Amino acid sequence: MKIRMMAVALGLALSVSACGGSDPLGTTDKAADGKTVVVGSANFPESELLAEIYAGALEAKGVKVSKKLNIGSRETYVPALENGEINVLPEYTGAFAVYLDKAADVKDEATALASLRAALPKTLVALDPAKAQDKDSVAVTAQTAAKYNLKAIGDLAPVATKLVLGGPPEWPKRANGVPGLASVYGVKFKEFKPLDVAGPLSVQALKNGQVQAANLFTTDPSIKANNFVVLDDPKSLFGAQNVIPVVSKDKATGDVADALNAVSAKLDTDSLATLVTQVVVDKKDASAVAAAWLKAQGLD
């Protein structure tokens, strides 16, 4: 029986390995003729949704598109953007600017955009930003906020050594993550617990008390659903975070630029939050939600 179980387990492992589905960048669907635009996304629902919107808008213009979604963090997908393995990816002005340049000024929309464009590698361009913003935040439960009288991130400074912070595994090294909380606000937590990218693991850990503060995105419907408190960021650690398409320079012309800029012109924060709710809470398929929004905006 043990031998049989081991054989089954080995077979399953080989099967999963052979599929290769867990590595979007492991596929080789980039068009040899160079005419296909490869749209990628990070590994959280909003990024995947935005990528589906971009892909649908491009296809409506007659652009040949392939998709590599749920790639991972910036540490994984930025090199793929730079080498042309992917050509289009939804980003956020302030967060991406600080990733590329730790000293970037992102205090408002204009400076964040200028900082991003100045820091971008020469092979990439940032097109028009949308009005829609989705910021990183530090969120706590209502009970924790009341217990420690927390309203802004700086209020954590006297009590953070008693608390555990949860966030994406990259946060201890990100300029606007753990180091930024310490340098900008003097907030140093007892411990950092690596979770997911502001996703269900972070939400659950905050709910059940595994962490007392967590990095969540401000459009996340779980904030309202769980009565979480997003702490104010008066010193603009997270800055302006407008959604923006980042594109390979050699692809950012004609119909590609027109299609993506048209999306930015229509997308605002309330609309984005509603679309994310449909994906995360209502469990609708991201591509279907994207298609419906594009049709409603006359971009299909």
C-alpha cells in the first residue's frame, strides 16, 4: 500500500511539473513575427482584471494579443517587461516610481507621474494615467484602532513593538514597505509576517488576530465588509497611485497607445472598486467583468 501511494504521489508530482501552468513566464507564446502584444499582470485580482481590460481594448482595435497573467511581484515581472517578454502591464504611478527609485517624490499625482517617467528603463514608456487610484495602506481592525486610538500610521509608533505586521513577502525590502514605515513614521513592529499581496491570506490573518496590522489595497472590498480601519498617511509614504499602463517602447504607438489611453480616460476609482468587488466578492470571471465594462464604455 505504501509503495502504491508513493507511486501515485510521484505521478501527480510529475503531472503537475509537466503542466508548467504555475509559471506564466515559462510559456513561449511570444509571437515570432513581433506583431503580437503580450499583456501581463501581477499576482493579485485587480492587476489581472486591469490586464484583461487592456487586452480586450487592444483586441477591439484589431491588435493581436496574448496574455501572461498572475506572473508574480515586480521583482519577477519587471525584468520580463524590460526584455520584451511581456509588452503591456498595469502599474501604479507612485509605487512603481519608488520601486525603481527609492528617493522618488510621489507626494501628489503630478510628481508621482513625473518621477515614474524619469525612473523608467529606456525600453519602457508610461502612457496616460487613469483617474483611478488604488493605494497601499496599513489597515487594522476596528477593535485594534479603538484599543490604541489609531487614526494615522504615526499613531502606531508607541505601540508597534507589541504588534505583528502582515504583508507581501517583498515588503521588508520595499522602500515604501517596512523600511518606509520605520524611516518616515518611526514605526517598528514586533514582527513581520509574510503573507500574500494584499489578498485573502492578509485579510484572514487580520481577522483572526495572527497579525494586528496588514498591508491592504484601498479598493479592497474586504475593508468595508470587515469594518477594517485604513490608517491615514499624512506624510504620503504611499503617495499618489494612479493606475497606468506601462508599455514596451517599440509597441507604444498607433492603435496600442490609443486603446490603452482610451481605457485610462474612462477609468475612475469608484468604477475600479466596483469591478474589483465583482471579481473578489461576487466571484465573477475577470475576463467577463472586463468585457462588460469595455462594452459599457463603448470600447469593445
